[in-house]
Amino acid sequence: MTDTTVREKSTTAAPAAAKATGPIGARMERKEDARFLTGAGQYTDDVQLANQSYACFLRSPHAHARIRSIKTDEAKRSRGVLAVYTGADIPATVGGLPCGWLITGSDGKPMKEPKHAILAQGKVRHVGDPVAIVIAETCEQAKSASEKIEVDYEELPAVVDVRDAMKKGAPAVHDEAPDNICYVWALGDKAAVDAAFSKAAHVTTLEFVNNRLIPNAIEPRACNASFNRADDSYTLYVANQNPHVERLLMTAFVLGLPEHKVRVIAPDVGGGFGSKIYLYAEETVCVWASKAVGRPIKWTAERSESFVSDAHGRDHVTKAELALDKDGKFLAMRVKTAASMGAYLSTFASCIPTILYATLLAGQYTTPVIHCEVTAVFTNTAPVDAYRGAGRPEATYVVERLVATAATEMKIAQDELRRRNFIRTFPYQTPVALTYDIGDYDACLNGAMELADVKGFAQRKAESAKRGMLRGLGYSSYIEACGLAPSNVAGSLGARAGLFEAGEVRVHPTGKVTVFTGSHSHGQGHETTFAQVVAGRLGIGIEDIDVVHGDTGRIPFGMGTYGSRSIAVGGTAIMKAVDKIVAKGRKIAAHLMEVSDTDVEFKDGKFTVKGTDKNVPFAQVALTAYVPHNYPLDKLEPGLDETAFYDPTNFTYPAGTHICEVEIDPQTGETRIASFTAVDDFGNIINPMIVEGQVHGGLAQGIGQALLEECVYDRESGQLVTGSYMDYAMPRAADLPSFKVGTRVTPCTHNPLGVKGCGEAGAIGAPAAVMNAICDAIGVKDLQMPATSERVWRAIRAKA
Amino acid sequence: MKISVSLTVNGKPVSAEVESRMLLVEFLRDNLHLTGTHVGCDTAQCGACTILVNDKAVKSCNMLAVQAQGARVTTIEGLASNGSLHPMQEAFRKHHGLQCGFCTPGMVLNAVSLAAQTKSPTEAQIRDALDGNFCRCTGYHNIVKAVREGLAQMA
């Protein structure tokens, strides 16, 4: 079994980063595992409320249709049914689901934002669009009754492919956008790019589709909504990645409820990968209906519903060009992308193919000028939004497929062409708006080449050839912008929300600690890593620290977890709160020891008078804060509970090199990943075990995109062809190898932990590495993802 | 139509009158409140609902409650004994074989059932044996390590 893990410090790493301070940097087993391993986790569908009822949504079977009429009488009379609602029952005061990011087009006009009704109003626009909700005593009764609703549809022509949707005369998804264009947006200096191309010694051009994916967290979306007559309040349990944002959007923009009267709890959540960031129609309808029905309403998606109603990912059609001089120096890049939005704008849909895509097109390289034009297009498909990586995998695919193809075309070694263009001075201002604070791209490339044993590749290829097999090697040197985001920068780019994070550290009288974080853990292990961070600073055991997340009733505020932001932004907010605790603790300790505050230092869990062994332990300070008998009450409040909000000053820039080696059977086209190596720079690492796990998971999704996964809508009927696990090829254990992972460290320069984030790297880097390896093995310029056996076999045949 | 069913769940006898169409997973989750057994799909593909029926791994969404008449059922809640984790649970924790935890109960129980076939499988055998269980978080790397160690510890 391959299990190679290499951790080395980069030569550019600051010396301080190399030292693990107590629990920070330790490979600690996870606190949360005890409950998950014994069935004691509590996911939304496990929540049982007294007197709860059950909801079933009737969904559109058509991709596009006008609703002539809906008859609900028989359903309403069915056994156990409490209520049936359609779009006509939703009050006019209820708004549509909002989009959180305003993109202004190149023409200066705002993006088109057609209303996204919570139950279809007059028309359905994709298969799975919710049309009615049935609420009944049991789930079976709700489902049975939903079958008795008669909807008279007038089918309309549908369009599911962005290329079809942009054609003249294509069916319009929305009347407000007769040409299906949501916006046309551009970034970069087009004139300078065109001029550079005209002088180029070599131009590499690629046209490809970044295949549409379905996130498929194994826990389906679910909610349980209830109304409390006693104080006019609502409680919503929901499988969600950012409960405060869910509440804000639902109350302020859709239902018009007072924000403080709604508590949103996202308990244990079974994976998200982006798909549970968003405010969806289903939970919004259930909250609204819970008051009308006067009973808690529970809804859990069946997997078939997840396929048609979760927000999907990717779905770009791109033409990309790279201009090089005769020595392989990059002169310019020109990219034109059409991106599907689906039928409605999901919560962050608009910023994915723009702000999180075009800005990453410099990659790790000094390309001086870049221009990217993005056309966002409505189609009769489920909404498209962030899926692990969100824009950055698409950008990396553009850059790294271009670079690999250029190297092949110009007969320059893959690593050499990259090295000739690497950024080596920091901070570095890219031509696409970002300023990289730090990195060491050579270190990751060198590390990956060593770990992947690139030197031995020629011999392995020869051995494969003896067995009649093809072998190829593919590189992907990616960069991502994480730690979203400086609120003012995001705001200037169209964000309608802040992107800070909140943390509260509550020290109890006995010295035990509860941490409340606005980040949300749905697999990332925050209950452990965040406790490690606090334990390291306070000098107490992680068993004495509990981390609470996912509850607007207990946590001050939060922007949630996505974009690999939790440790960089959420972790920093907690550190800031801990700093306040320590500062106050020093004052209390100084009082107890009858010295000046400035003479007290905090180290190893003790407040010590500098230069002496006189000290007060942390727990004694905590007790004093709550039993303030001997206490400077004239100068200091009792208690030891501090909150901090942290707004980052820049994005973080994790980067690395992934190397994939494939072996292909030319007789069948079957492609096997012979080895996959990832060497990443995530800055300082809190828990290497968890970081490796995040990399492994991301790689699986990236390799899944390259080899297996593809969401297919029928171009004629608009039906979802890949609507079940029988049809959508998710990676299983035997589809993947064990991975070789390593890290290099250049600590982030602008957060106190020096961390960058690691959650998405695998999904960002892997697709290009795999496809570059396949193209290398079979000697073709390009191949469409996913590289199924059929596609590979055909490509080999076409070449021969 | 209601039918009576009697079985043993996690060592305790259970009798109930259930709808003939009730799935075993629904019986475990809704009637017995054993919510550690999860439902991740509707086509018997994901394996999150895997339990042990007479020591064999079974997808409990693919079996009616009444079919469990007389059976000995073990769910994830019944795997640890006397307050200590089963070796397979320990191995998953040690090797970080779980992230969100949703597929974990099914994954662990499927792995436990493997012991009847082999205690020292190859990596390829482990991967093949996990074919019926999806994990979207871990990329299976650490699950494979955990299963190998768990089986060795069970030997």
C-alpha cells in the first residue's frame, strides 16, 4: 500500500513557522469522531420534534412549461394531509430567493436577476423546479397525496446547453432575458493582450467544456421548521454550511420576518462541498408554512430530488489562448468563457465564473497581461453555483491545460516551461486584480517531482510499453485565492455581504472553555483544530475546550464555511478573542500578584511576573473573574468572555503542484491512475492529519471530474439523464489510488496563524493533472472530461 | 396491512407491528430511534444504511422490516461494547477514516463484516470490498488504511 507523506519546510519558510507550539501542528485525533463512530451524531433528519409533520414537494417533470392550472382538491382531501400550497398561495409580499453578488456587465448594466420564486409562479424552468408542497401527518401520506395533484402543463421548448442557449432564436428561459444572457463581464486589458498576441512567437489555443458536476454530499439536504406561538419565533434545523447567512437572506429578503425571531440551527451536516451554502426554496417554504400549519414541518430530500434540485457546479464552455515568446516566456493570455447559471441565480452563482475564476488566470506565472470575457447564460437546468473550488478549478484547468499543451508544442520540458515563468518575488501584483502575498512555487514543484519519482518515469513507461500499455505524466501547478475575503474588496466587486468571521471565547469559572465560531464544520474537523489553536495559546488541554458551531441562537454571528476560509478567517477571529481573554487575564493576575500589568506575561497556561517564578494559573484567574471578591472592580468588569470579529486584509494564496501518472490500456481505453502526487503549500498547518484528509477528499473529487463524473441533460427534452447513482458516476474506492501527499510551508503574511486553507486544493489541481497525463499518454492535444474509457479509446483510434 | 415482527437488535429482543411495506432502515430509525443508520440514496447505491444482519453486511434500505423476522441485527449503536470502541471504530478514528461522519456507520459495519472473509486483505481487496459504500469526503485513502488496521486488530 502506498502511503507516502512528506512534510518539509520550504527554504523560504520563516523560522518561527517551523516550530510547533504545543497542540498547534500536532497530529491529534478528532474530538468529533467519538459521536460519529457510535451513531450519536445528530444530522437534520435525526431531529425529531414533538408533533412534527412531514413535507413532500411536487416538482416539475418538464424542463420548461407554462402552468395552466393546478388542482389540489383531491390531494387536500387525502388521508393525513394537513395542507397543500402552490405558488398561488404564497403571499405577494414574499420575495424571490436572492443572489448575494451583483455583477455589473462590461456594458455598465447590472446582471439580469429574474425572480426565483420559492414555489413556481406561472412557469417551471427546470426539471425539479418545486411546484407545490404537501404537508401531512406522515411522510408516506405526503408523498401519496402529492401524486393526486393535477398540474396542467403547456410544455415549452427548453434549452439546457449554454451554446444552444446563446444561439439566436433560442427559447428564452426568462422574459427578462430574451437572449438568455445574464451578463457579459470582462477583466483585463484587452488592447494590451491583443497587441501581445500579435507579436507572439507561439500561440497555443484550446477549446473545451468544463463538465457540469453534481456535488452529491452523502447526506441529502433536509430541514425541520417550527413556529412557536409563545413568542412569535421560528426555529429551523437545516443541513447548511452557513446558518447566519441562511437566516439573514431568508428573513430580510424573502419572508420579511424579523431576523431576531428566527433561529437557524445547522447541526451535524453530512458534507457540503458548496451545495449547502445556499438558501434554497424548500426550507424557506417550510418555515413559511410552519406558522400556517401550526406544526413543525420536516423535509428530507430523496437522492433523486438532490440530483434535480441541489445547485450544480462548473459547466463552462471556454476558448483559451496563451501567447509565448520563442523561449517559452508567457506574453499574454486570452480567455472567453460561457458559463451556465442554470434556470435561476443561486445565492453566489454570479461571482463563481467571474470573481473566483478570471482573477486566478495568472496562476503561478508572470504572464504580464490577461484578458477574460465571461458570458453568464440562463438555461433550463438546475441552478449552478459554487462546488468545491468554485471557479478556481475552472481557472486552473484553463491555465494548466494551456501550459502543458504549449510545453508539448514547443518541445520544452513540462517542469522547465513552468520554471521559466514562475513568480518569485512577493508581494506580486497580477494583471487580474489579486496581490499574492507569498509563495514558493519551485519548492512545491521540486517536492512533487521528487515524491512522484519523475526520474523513474521513463523506465516505468518502457515497462508499460512492454505490456502493451500506454503511460503518461501530467503536471498541474495551481493557485487558489482562499480565506474569503476582505469585505471592502469584495464589496467593491459586487458582494452584497461582508466576508468577515466572528468568534467568541467563553472561559467558565472553572477554567474550562467554550468557543463559539461562525464557521461551520461539516467534515472539516473544526471541533478539533479550533480547539488545538485555543489550547496552544491558553496552555490548556483540548479536552477542556468545546467548539460550538452552527446555531444562530448561540453564536454571535457568522459568515460560514466555504472557499477554504474557516481556519484563515474563523480561526483568526477566535485567536483575536483569545488575545482579549489573555489581555484581561493579565490585568486580573497583576491585581492578584500586586504588580503592574506590564510586568505580567502569559506563558504555558500561567500568568507570571516577568523574571520571577511568581505566577497565577489560568484557572485561578478564571475563577477570580467570576468570584470577584479580591478584584479591581473599579477598573475591570467581572467575567471572562470575549468576542472578536475579524475581517481579513487580503485573500490567502495556497498553491502547489500535483503530478498524475496514468496507465492506459489501448485495447479498451481503460485509464488507471498509477500514482497521484500532491505537494501543497497551505502555510502553517494546525493538524497535519486533517489537512491530509482534506487533500485526499479534494483529489477524489478532482479525479472524479476528470475520469468519471458528468451531469448530462438531454439536449432535446431537457431531462436530467444522470439523475441517480446508477447513472452519475461517483468515484468508488476501487476507482482511486492511495495518494502521495506532501507540504511545503510559506506562512501567510497577513493572519496571525500564518494559515492559508486547504479544503479545495485537491479538487482545483487534480483535473488538469489527470487530463495532462492522459493527453501525454495517448499523444493527443486535448480530450473532453470526463475521460471515460470510450472517449479515450476513440481518441486512440482517431489518432491511429 | 400490519404484520408482527420479532428480532434482536444490538442484543436486545424487539417486537413490533409494522406496515408490510416498511423498510428495515425506517424501522430502525423511526420506530427504534437508532438514527446512526443513515439514508443517503434511494437506489441502494450509497451504502450509508449498511447494518449487520446475522453478521453479514446488508443495506437496510433494501430489506423490509418484516424480512428481519428472527434475525440478529447489529447497528452502529451496538458495535462498541462495555464503553470501549470496537477495533474497527478505533482504527477509523486513529487513521482519520471519517470526515463528515455520514457514510461512516455503513462503512464501519461493512468493514467489520469483511473479517469473516479475510483478516489481511490486499489494498485492492479492501477497495473492492468497499464497492457498495460511497464516501464523498475522504477519497477513501484513510478508510483503506483504517480497514486494514481494523481487520488486523480483529484477528
